[in-house]
Amino acid sequence: MAGIYVHIPFCKQACNYCNFHFSVNRQQLPAVVKAIVLEASLQRHYITAPIETIYFGGGTPSLLSVTDLSTIIQALYTHYTVNPAAEITLEANPDDITDTQLHAWKTAGINRLSIGIQSFFEEDLQWMGRAHSAQQAINCITKAQNAGFDNLSIDLIYGGPTLTDAHWIENLKKAFELRIAHLSCYALTVEPKTILAKKINDQLVQDVDTEKQAKQFNILLKETAAAHYEHYEISNFALTGKRSKHNTSYWQGKPYLGLGPAAHSFNKHSRQWNVANNSLYIQSIEKGEVPYEIEELTRQQQINEYIMTALRTIEGIDLVQLDELAGQELASKIVQEAAPFIAQGKLALTGNSLIITNEGKFFADGIAAEMFQL
């Protein structure tokens, strides 16, 4: 099984913290859609396995007209074998969600929405530069549920200077009250070359407080556990049966194809990524050429990638799979390198699995880096 990711690189406005490839000038949107449809044909041999997930990300894919969205979906069904029960997700902003749009998305084949809520408090949304209001955040969820979308995910951000611990708990309880099936919760990260990074550098806004982020992460673990959410990946929480199939495929190392400017693809042996420039992407595709760079993965890189992704999940590192990938001698060395973290209570060796504990989850990336084979 495999997945397809479609990158729609357009937004109404720039969020302070975002470092994804996008443009607020939508003049090229029709040409990008046309190019994505053509790229779907050009790349049809990249993946031959049945497609079990399709994910529209961005950017803001909810800006697409229903005609454009349907055209892309039809192209994917034309050139690939799509599982009849495929999970098809659309990322959407609250201010784009209307009763009319919801009906149209459902008709087009969308069966899962990932909504960029970020917070239910006005001061947080304004600080982040979001286009929607706190009331829109609540209203859009109710509208989506009334339209028959029972597989909803929302994004929430914690650790920002305007978010108090009390408001963070209220954000989570509001999500529980609204019966949200899936939560993606991220610590606010200051990425280079973002509006936020410049404002912090110019001392216009307060920098993030890592101690506050750690505290709010622990609040997140406590509150979601009490509400019976499964913490199946460091940043992701789901009610029973509502894990994100698409994102899970990333962590399980399944192949996926990325379409659109800046989209990444992976086939287990190599990674490739399209040019992050809308004009160059359009021009190349019109010539019948996919403008990408490629990196062939060494055995060492494959091992490190498995350590990094598996350690973030509830299943952890499967030592049998690690042995098959790395060989018995190297796998034993990796387990030995994990010993200090086991002693500190940040990792646990259970049966044939090496699993990160609640004490280690906030440090997952650093722990994985210490176990990388250089």
C-alpha cells in the first residue's frame, strides 16, 4: 500500500510561524492545478502499489475551487489504483469552511478534514497571524460534523507566549467537548526565515520558553489520557480507530508520492523533492519534465530514519525489524547505546520493542539523534 500527497502552495495570508512553501499571490493557482494534474500522469510509474491514502496539504488546500479539487482527484483515480476505502484528507482553515463547501468536498470524495484551529482563544490567533476568529474555530467544527464529517482532526499549538496553562487546558477540553476524533498538537517552533524569527530577533515579541513548553506538553499527556485518546505518535492523539492513516504510513516507512511544488516523495530507497518555486515548477511540467532533486539513501541513512520515525510511535523500535535492517551486530550496538536512556527512564525495553516513555517523549528527537549511526 502507498500514499499520495498533494501540495497546494497558496494561502490568504502568512502565519507568523510558518516555514512551508506557499504564496499569498494566487494568480498562478490555476496553472499550478493544471501542472499537478499533468504531474500525476508523468509520475504514474513512481508508485505501482494500491493507493490507500490521499492527502491535500499546503499552504491552504481549502482555497481550491471544487472544480479544481475534483479535477485533481479524478486525475489520481485515472492514473493510480486507488483503494475504494481510501482515506482522502483535506487540510482546511476555519474561515474557508461553509455549508456549501462542506457538501461539495464530500461530493468530490473528501472523507476526512484536518482543520487548522491552533487555538480557541482570540489573543493566540491574533499573535500567530491567523485569519480566523475564535468563534469561527468553534462554528466550523459544528458545521463539518453536521455535514457528515465524523473523521475530523484539528491542529493545536502550545508553548506560545500568549497561551497560559489554564487556556491550554481549556483548548483541550473544548476539543474533547466537541468530540474531535483526532488531535495534532505541536509545540510552537521558531523556524529560520519566518516572520516570527525576525520579530524575535528584532526583540518585537517574546521568545518561546522551553520550560513552559515542557510543562504544557505534560498537561497535554495528562488531559488526553484522561479523555481516552491514544497517544500513538509524539504529536498525535486519536480516539479508537481514528488514527491518521496517511501520517501513520510515513512513520511506518511506506512509499508515497508527492505532487506539486516543494512536494516530497519516498520509495524506500530514495527521497526526492520538487522545486520550491511555483513558476519553475509550472514551466518544467509544461515541458513534460518533473523538476526534482533526488537523494539515494545509504543503508546507514535507512537505519537512522527507522530509528527516528519508529521511536516517535507508540509501537517503538521493533528489534526484530532493526536486526533485519541493520544486521545483528549493529542492532546490538544500537540497543547498547540506548542503555543510558533506559536507565534514566526515558526509554523502556519491553519484549522485542524499544519504546519511548512519557518522561522521554519531550526529548524524542534528541534521543534518536544520540542513537544515530554516523
